Amino acid sequence: MCYYVLDRFEEDFAVLENLKNTQTINIKRNLLLSNLKEGDVILKTDMGWILDEEKTKERKNKIDSKLNSLWKR
């Protein structure tokens, strides 16, 4: 399985970053669920792109933790 983070939207495209190798791909925005937002972790399946809520929460918590540790110095 390959996880991607939704990096940003550019016009009709979504820019996705591969979480393993940091390479980016562009896909048509209409191939994604309309409620996805930047920073969401998604997975490509046979049925399309799906949101992985647990991985999204884990990633957000990890980033928040790093930011908090920077402010505490």
C-alpha cells in the first residue's frame, strides 16, 4: 500500500506527495472526494482514492508535537 498526503490544489489538479519517497504526482481533482483538504493522508485502492482518518490524525499529532517542542526551547 502506498500512502500520499494531499499537499495542495492547483486549479483542476491535486498535488499528492508519496509518504515513502516524497515524490509528487498530480491527479485530477475530481478523482478525489470533495471533502478532502490539504494535509489529509489518502490511499489509492481499486475503488479510488480514500481518506485514511487514522493516519491523518497520527501525522497531524506528530507535526503538532514537533512544533510544540520547538516552542518550548
